[in-house]
Amino acid sequence: MLAEIDTEPSFQPPFWLRNRHLQSILPSLALRRPGVRRRCTQLIRNSSARVLECGNGVRLLGYAAAAARPAGSRARLAIILHGWEGSSDSMYVLSLGQFLLERGMDVFRLNLRDHGDSHHLNRGLFHSCLLPEVRDAVVALARQYPGHQRSMIGFSLGGNFALRVGAALAGRADLLARIIAVSPVLDPQVTLVALEDGLPLYRRYFIRKWRRSLTRKQRAWPDDYDFTRLSELDTLTAMTEQLVLRHTGYRTLAEYFQGYAITGSALQGLKVPSRILLSQDDPIIPSRDVSRLAMNPALSVMVTRHGGHWGVRDSLSGRAWGDRFGHETLTGQSGHT
């Protein structure tokens, strides 16, 4: 069991917005993009691209934006990490980044390898066990922002990475002050089953985006990759197994999944104060699986009744409840203004 599991009764979306699939789809719904980008103009215009050197020749792309803050106020940096096949330009990343920037926090939107416009940066192919390079990206940002209080916020697979980074940095508690993981992948095998057996919309969405990403990787490195056969497969399980066996060095799918599961003892060494936000009705990450995490006083869980997979929206327009939750958790200040 965990040291602390709380329910969050303050998140009460109107009845017409409580459907778990609607909540899960809204963060990535293409129809919302023009409005979100208008609202996030300040963040987008003020962001500059940075390529982080992450050891062993690995380079990760991110976008930095500096906030205007009163003289003498504490310098804070939020490192935001998207979910699988998302990017630094995902609407939920932009929305949170803008919200934090408006409240005086500097923002760094980090891309995982082969996400966003970064397929050309590294010859090796992305997979979910590539933890050292994300850890080293945090170390690099600590060097670039030495006077800042630095925190990390990840969504779904990004939340999984953020918590593993925290555990990997157990001996360097000075690097991160806090971690927030929104709907993090807990057990990859369980998540894969949920995607395969659940609403077909999710499986089709991820297969389409993954195929597009593989096409971009092949174009960037035509002498190294030919994903023709992999892209012809029509299940996430078959695609994942072929990628794992051919490109990761793992011998079985089960071994690969164990490599990035955070259940069991994986987070036992976590020292950074960390908060997980989950919804009871998440169609992809069963909230009951938090009972399989190691007990750790640095880790707490907030569970909402509604919210789907990282949706937690209480209106169709304006700021998501999750944005306000993120700001309040990082700073202890109200984000409702």
C-alpha cells in the first residue's frame, strides 16, 4: 500500500461532461487546437528550441519559455513531459505551460526521443525503457537553471517517465523539488490490454499516430529502418512485440514491460515529493493498480471520481481543472485566478 491515497471531491464536472471517454478525448480533440493555440500565444511566441545533450550522443529536443515575474520572487521551472505519441506541442502540454507561465513559472516542454520534430536527432529508435536519457535531460536542465526550484510534470507515459526519473535521481534530491504524474502508466501490460480490448477509437488513434511516427523515422534514417511490415500490423500488441524483439535488445514482451512498470518495488527509492493524479473511471489506467505500488512516504495519490484519462476538465472552454491542480501542487498557491 501507499503512504497516502486521497479522494478529491472538489472536482465535480457538470453531468454532461462526466463521460469518461469524452473526458479522455477532449485533451487531444483536433477541433480544439485553434482555440488552444490562440489562448497559448504567449507561451508559443516566447518559446525557443533547445537541444539537450543527454550522454552517449543522445540529443533531446525541448522548448524553453521564460516568465515575467516580480523582482525578488522565487525562480521556478516546470519541466513538462507529454504522453506516448504526443509532443511538446500537444494541447494539454500547451495549456498547462501557458497557465504556469502566466503565474510566473519558467517552462520547459521536453520531447521524448522520436516525438515532435525530433526523429532526425538520434539514430536509435524510441522505446519506453530509455530512462537514462530523460534522467540526463533533467540533469542538463539543472545546469541551465541553477537558481531555479525545478519540478517535473508528466502525462500518461510521460508521468511514468517522471516518476522513474525521480527514483533514478534518489541520490540527487537537489535536482527536482517535486514531481506530478497525471494518469501515469502503472503496469504497461494492463494498459496494453485496456487499449486492445476497450473502445476501438483509442487503439485506432494510437496505431495511426505510431505509424506516422515510424514513417518519419524511416525517412530520417532510410539506411537504418524499413517499417513496412511493422506498419501493416493491425494491433498494438503485434506492433509492440515486433518492435521490441527487433530493436530493443529485450528477449520477450514481458521482459520489456517489466523494464518500465512502476508497480512493485520500482519506486521504492523515490525521494522527491511526488503526487499521482488518477481518475476512477480512467479507461486506460485502472486506478486500482495504485495498490500495487511500493509504500513510500515521498509518494501520494489523488483520485477523482470522474476525469477519464488525464482529462479532468470541468468545462469545455477555459482552463482545465488539471491545470489548476498542477499549479497549486507545485506552488501551494491557488491557481483559480
